Amino acid sequence: MTWAGSPGARRRISSGGPWEASVGYSRAVAVGGRCLVSGTTDAGPDGRSLHPGDPGAQARAAFGIAAQALTEAGMSLEDVVRTRVYVTDRAHVSAVAAVHGELFGAVRPAATLVVVAGLIDATLLVEVELEAVGQT
């Protein structure tokens, strides 16, 4: 997909997530044909998971929110060159990796999956980041 912005334009994209304004970040920033999507969870308006206890559903929802940010930047999952995935338990790796494989099996971006001690709310089991480069 061709990136819709001018080479030097910087666009901030918001998802309306519960922490964007108070913490001072954007869901994504698109600049110079790139889009960097911040760490994304499936948190609802109250900051808690919309899919408590289900790491696969959390991953699918988080990637969906991140993909929407890419769409707003004029890109798609096909433009993703790097993913970073954080899970709070090794037991979640298989479910989350399966979702990643469904979404990126043909794209095959550089990818990192890390087990972390915890996320901002205990109900959140998965957080994802995306980096995409639009084709000029």
C-alpha cells in the first residue's frame, strides 16, 4: 500500500485508549513513510482487558487496534517490517504465536517475543508493537 503522507509530515494517530492523553503518547506516529505503533493491549475504557484470561483473544484484539492505526496512516499489516510482542507468562506463547502466524505468515516481519514480569494492569497478558514502512 502506498503511504499517503508527505515525506516530512508527522501525523499522530490516536485510538482513544485510556492512557494516551494522561501519559502523553500517541497510539502511532507516522512520519517519512514509516509508522510506529506504540505498545498496544486490548484494554477497555477502564484500563482492564476486554478478554481476561485469554491471551490469544487479547493478541488478536491488540493486533486489530494496531492494524487500525496503520490503516489511518495509509498502511496495512502487509507493510509491517517489525513486531514486538510481550507476554506475561511462557504458557501464553503458543496461543499468541499462533495469532502472529495467522496475521504475518506471508509478511514475515522481523519479530521479537519476550516474556515480561507484568503489564500496566494485571488483567493484561499481551502487548504488541508494530513498525511499518510504506511503499513509495
